[in-house]
Amino acid sequence: MQHTASERAKRPRVLRRQRWGDNETLMGWLFILPVLAGVAVFTYGALVYSFFISLTDWDLLTPAKWTGFSNYGMLLRDEEFYQTFGNTLFFVVTMVPIGIVSAMTLAILIHRPLKGAGFFRASYYLPHITSTIAIGVVWLWIFNPDIGSINTVLSYIGIDNPPRWLESTFWAKPALVLMRIWQISGYYMILYLAGLQTIPDELYEAASIDGASPWQKTRYITVPLLANTTFIVTVLLMIESFNIFEAILAMTKGGPGGTTNSLLYYIYTEAFQSYRMGYASALAWVLFFILFVLTLIQFWHRRKSEGARM
Amino acid sequence: MKLRGTISRIILYAGLTAIAVLMIYPFVWAITASFKTNAQIFNGNPFDLLPRPFTFDNYVQVWTVLPFYRFLLNSLMLSIIVPFCNIALSSLAAYSFARLRFKGRDAVFLILLGVMMMPGHITLIPNYSLMRMLGWINEYQALIVPSIFGASLVFNIFFMRQYYLAIPRDLDEAAIMDGCSRFGIWRRIILPNAKPALATIAILSFVGEWNSFLWPLVVMNDYWKMPIQVGITYLQSNTNNDWGMLMAAASMSILPLIIIFLVFQRHFIKSMLTSGLSGK
């Protein structure tokens, strides 16, 4: 704002000292500039660059060759792509419902006055904070078909031919799902606990007066009123399962026979073991497109349900 | 009726305890196994938890085969430097978004919102290529600089902006009257008042950086500069499933986080209960 000399003279002394540090627009931009610059390079710049790479043939050693959309055409004829896509879908359709049910069950069970509630909550959440790589090595042992914990316990209870878990083309995927569910249930349980806090006690009191059983209260009050949380959890779990990678790298390396190879693991091996940067980038764009749609749905829903707060 | 209530309560506690045991068992097994001899590990009894004899051999061996103390130091350094830079930049930006009015602010906010929607894998190959062009492969810069600008940066901005909005504006205005600059307000008013939020962000970011894996795996092949998670896979591919050593390595990665979690538990859970998101 421009001030005339007379206006300036009338203002108190402290306010008249116009320094560059007081200019809101200048300071506003200056404070977000570092963040904006970093994001421009490492996210948006990278995004454009990634699309460019996906239109080339590039092995890092020789210069990239422009090939147009042929990587995307190749992808449609690539059986390994269909296999990894199918595997990834398997992880999504198993982990999402099992994750929802286990997280919601845990939350409902401990959302009541309990002795040691803090201990239960902490122990269920603990697996989520540890690195998947480190704990994956531990699960590699637990699933060991000859001396691992699971098969030893199974043999104690008289099962002679227990599954060979990660070595079996049939059981490797369920074993990974089991491990991931163990790891993430506690995290989504906390989201459900947040949802449970929003349900008013009066509803349960009214239901008790009407003679509702605990099961009926859960079925007709708790579950429907958690629908918002369930929606968010569904989308987050879908994104999480589409992104399954570290557990595979630590435990199966995509085997046996490619039965646990996921999209992200396939992208990683194509890029950093086969050095097919162009093709890997095209694969990355397919996965990106799927995840982008899922995230858009989540943001749209979040803004709709808490529009006032954002 | 009273008896039924007691019985169902006993069943509930038994069930919850059983689940807790399943959740904790892999940790207990890994940490106790890391002090066992390989002979005891291979007897396969999952309930045989006490090391007999108690030995540090696995740790000694793993430190001789690979420089695990370096892995731990590298991880510790990264988990302090990256969150520190990240928080410095994001809290300043959050202040700008929460308090200052300027043209284009909302557009920039949307651009940042977009970063949260980008899955990390799409930027993996181009950023790797950028690191090659800069000659940063196998250098610490590659582990630090791009990691500062990950999705957690934007999450942190949103988280802190929300917190700053709750700090009374009267404090700012009083400071302006006293001749404080905008930067000074952030330094002297906002940051001291936002300590709980900063602590939460710092802890979540520490854990996130400690566990980061794919990016370091790709840009770091020099094992003197490797963080611990990459070191574990390096060990895994260079030993033929020597379980004692693997459990020692896994324990070294897991134990610091368990301690941090037990000490700062409420930060993890509170931040999720209020924001519905984690720092991931």
C-alpha cells in the first residue's frame, strides 16, 4: 500500500518502520520457496521426466532411443505384466477385506473400559512401526517349512504335511498376506478407534433400553456408523496393497515361479536388475494411473466429509 | 447374569492377550534368537525362547562380516538430518500458509496437495537418473536431498498448518507492534508455541527415515554409506541364511524403534487420532 507523507506522519512510530521483512507477499513467497523448488524438481519435474523416459528405450549405458508409445504396446503383450497384475490384484482383494475386518474387530474389542487397554493398543500397533525389511527376515524364519515356528506348531497338533509356505506356488501369496495383515491391522485399528470416538453413547443407551443384545448393537449401530472410516480404510488399504514391495523383496523375491511378483516389484527388477528404464517407466505409469484414481476418490471423500476443516 | 458377564469378560481378556502374544511373538523370537547359538536356533522349538548359553557371537560375527556400526551410524545420521531439514522447511511454509495473505497462495497449496497424491514409485526412475547426472550416486547427498522433499514434507505442512491456526493471532499482532518481522514471529512466537506438534512430527519422521528402504537401495551401493535396512538385505544376499546373524541384524534395526515407540507412544497414536493419517 502507498502512503502519502502526511498519512505516514500520523501513524505511530513503530508501525512506520517499513522493512522488507514486513511485506506479506514477499515474505509469504519467500517462506514457501524452498519447499516449492524441491517439489518442482523432485516431484513434478520427475513426473514429466518419467513420462519422457517411458517413451524411450534406455539401458543407462547407451543413450536413450526414442520409441514413442511402443513400450505401452509391448506392455499389453507382456505375459509377465499380466501375471504380476493378477498377483497384485490377489493381494488387493484379500488384504482389503481381511484388513478391514481385523482392524475393525480389534478396535471394537478394545474400545471399552479395560484393564491394560494401553498395553493391548500398543502391542497391536507395534508391528506397524518396524521396518518391513527387518521384520520380513524374521517372518522368513517363522514360515520356514522345516524348522519355522508355524510348521513346528502344526506338527505338534498332528498335521503331518504342513504347507511349505513361501516355497509353495499355492501358499506363498497367502503367507505374504498373513504377514502384512499382522503388520498393518494395528494401524488401521487406530483409525477405527478414532471413528468409534465419534459415535454418541446415547445411541447405545437407547438400544439397551429397547433390549438390544451386544451383537445387535455392534451390527446395527457401530458398523453402519463407522461407514466413513471404513471408506477411508478401504482406499488406504487398496493403495497399500497395490504398493506391496518390501515384504516381497525380503521374503520371496517374487518367487516361486513368479507367483508373488507384484507390479511394484516387477517395476523395480525391470529398472534396476534388467536396466530397462523405458519399459519400467511405462509400467510405473500404469500403476500410477491406478493409484491416482484411488487417491482422488479418497481426497474427494475426505473433503466432502470434513469440508469445513480443510 | 452376573456370572455370564464375568465369563464373557474372562474370554475377552484371554482373546485380547492371545492376540497381543501373536503380535509381540516375532519381536521376542528375533531378539532372543539373536543371543542364541545357531545350534539352539535350529532345534526349531518356537517356545524355546531363553538363550542357553547366552552369547554375543552373532553380533560379533555380523559386525565383522559387514560394517554394521556404520549402517547404524548412517541411519542415525539420516534420521536426524533429513527430518531436521524437512521440519525447518515445512514449518516455515506452514506458517506462510496459516498466517500470511498473498496472491497465489491457494494455488500453491493445491500444487502441494498434489504431491500427496503422487505415489513414490513414479519418481523413482527419473530421480535416480537425476542423481546420475549430478554424480550423486553412492554419495550421501543422494540419500539426503531428495528424501527431504518426499510426501512426508507435504503431510508435515498440513499437520503444522492445522496446529498453527489454533495459536491465537493476538500473539502475532503484539509481536508486530513490538517491531518483530515475519520471520521473527515464526522463530519467536510460532515455533515455541508449536513444540508438541513439532515433537510429534520429529518422532514420526525419525521412524519413517529409519525405515526408508527403496530409495537408498537404488542410489547407494557403497556399503560404508548404507543405511541399516539396505544393510540387512545386503547381508541377506551375502550369507546363506545364517539365521543367528540375520536375527542380530534385524534386532539392531528393530530395537531402537521399539524403545522410541515405548517412550513416545502417545505421539504416534495422538497424531493419528487427530489427523487420521500417519507420517508415512
